[in-house]
Amino acid sequence: MINPNYFHERCKEYYEEHKKYYETHRFFGVRLSVNIIGLILVLAYLIYLLIALTTDKPITKTEYIFMNELDIPDISICSPFQGLNILRCDFKWSDLKVSNFENCSNYIAPEVKNFGDRRDFCRIFKANKTVKYTDPEKELYGLRKVGFYFQITNLTDAEEASLGIASITIQLTSPDFNPLIYPGQDINNMDKAIKSHLLLQWNFIPAMAGYATVVRFRTRSYKSILPVNIGTFIGWESSYNHASFIESEVSQFPFNQNPFNIPNGTTGYFSVSAGSFIQEQTIEQRTITILSIISSVGGFYGAMMYIYSRLYGNSPLRPWGIIHKYFVSTSKINRCDNSCEKKQCECIEQKLSEFNNFKNFISNYWIIPNWDHNSRLLESRQNSDEQNLDKQNPIEI
């Protein structure tokens, strides 16, 4: 039979051999203080990131999109005086054929709009995305340029309040975004800035009497994050307000003595063509999201735990988790105290009991062919040892 004092004696030997590794109260206090300081640092870093999330301002990145086709922009043709007529507009195609539209009546509405100072009488050209410019490098049939012949009926009145010769102003806007005509489209600060840019550009493009004005444009777009967008804060794909606008370059040439194929009564001419098929796109992006905060805090916590484990060691992981505790029938495993001064014999017996429970659990959930065989061999050996011990020490009656 097993000596009842066997476990107690073995425990004392183990304690004497390893007692230098046990923590003193002072060392335990130092380790606890380091734990608290580490927790405070993690919480402080988390609070810093949350404050940065609420005050975060988006940054921008620029992309370049290579377009094969471009829509004809909406064209506002304005003057500060009455008596402006569009005599004809010509569509020149990629096969060099020209389509003539008298009075441009298919694309210019008859009503006149007032857009403010020196834009009192405006006519709007709209193709409604039915006609497109095409890249000359691509084998696509499309538009090359649109030409407009205009007439000012009374040059004297047109030049009365001006230092220069009679002229009109032109404004090119995207068919998708025109806050000059539709004020409700400017919903954020960037939209208002684009509107201001368009108003300033309006005064920059004049078409003068006796001159041919050539306008080349390129498209740009700005994708701004919508003001209320929960997905952006989380880190999902953002929802954008897409504002497209146009920048133009202008060249002007005087008419010669015998202009070719112009309508009678023409005062001036201007044409609009694509200057580039590369669209510059600016996109807003948030620098801090909830997912990025989780990632940053997790990395910071992992780095601190690595340093702590290298300095003070690491406790063994528990073999069971929440699923085992609430959904799997397992016996409760209690950690034994490190100090051998507190009921070490009971602790060792508890470990043996827990091992037996663990063996039963493994046998119920996993098939281990040699488990029972090894257990039987161990029991048979223990029985034979006990029988030999009884033979050597017979009990006297």
C-alpha cells in the first residue's frame, strides 16, 4: 500500500529545491504595480485614439483615370445685354464630317436665364449625355469639337458700358454637377468651393466680336465623404458625394478678311473640344476608424505583453474556455497554489483526481486506442507490486 506520508515528504523536498523561485511579497507588489501601469497606458492610448477619431479630418489621395469617352459639358452662354443670338452650331466628328444645326435649336432651350452681374441674359446648351467626345487614339466614332456662331444685334449698346470690344462669357459645367443652376447640389464646403471656382472661371472665358475663341477643357472630380456616414467611422467602404467640374484653356484668333463658311450676320465664333482624356480624381479618406483603433490598441497591448512576459514570465494558459464551461460537461479545474506550505498533499491529490477526470473526458470525446491498454498494464503492475510486498512482509495473526 502507498505510504500516506509519501506525498507530504515529496512535497517538502520539492519546496526546498525550488523555494528560491517563489515570489516574495515585495516582488509581488512590484509585479502588480507594473501590471497596473501597463493597464493605465493601454487605456490612455485607447482614449487618445478615440479623441483623435472624433476630431479626425480626412486626407486626400489623387488618382488618374484614363477615359475613352467624355460627355459634352453643359455650356452657359451669357451676356449683359439683350440681342444675343446663336446662329448655328457645328458638330465635327471623328471622320471629319460636320453636322450643322441652325440656331442650335436641338440643344439650346428658348428660355433665357439670369445668373447675376454681367450674366443677365443666358442661354443653356445641353446635350444630356447623348453625344460624347472620343479619344482620337482609340478606334471609336465620336465627336471632335462643337462650334458656335453667335450674333450681337447691337454692338453699340454692347460696348456702351465696357472698356473693350463687345463680348460674351462662356461657362462649362459637368452634366452631373452644376451648382450654378441647381444650388441644392452644394451640400458641403468642397462643393461650395467648386461653385466659387466656377463663378471665377466664368469671367475668364470671353468670346469677342471679330474673334474665333478656342476652348479646350479637361475634367476633374472630387469625392467627398458624406457628413453622416457610420460605415466610414467603423472602417467600411465610404459613401461619397461626387462633384465633377471642368477646367478650361482658352485661345483667341482674329477673323481674317474673308471667314470661311460662316452664317450671315456672324459677330463671333467659339468652339469647345476635349483637351485631355485623363481625368484627375481626388478622394477623401479617413485616417482613423474604429477598426484601425482596434488594430492599434491590439498591437500596443501585444507589444507590452511580450515585454512583460520576457521580464516576469507568463502564466500557463487555461485548457478550457467559456464554451467548455457552459456547453461542455467537464469538471472544474482549480489551479493549485504555488506555495507548498498550504496543503500540498491535498493539492497533489486534487491534481490526480483532475487528471482522472480529464482522462475520462478524453475517452468520451476522442478515441485513443492505447489508452485503456496502457491503463490496464499500469494497474496490473501496481497489483503485482502489492502482492510481492505482501509476500515479503506477511501479516502475523
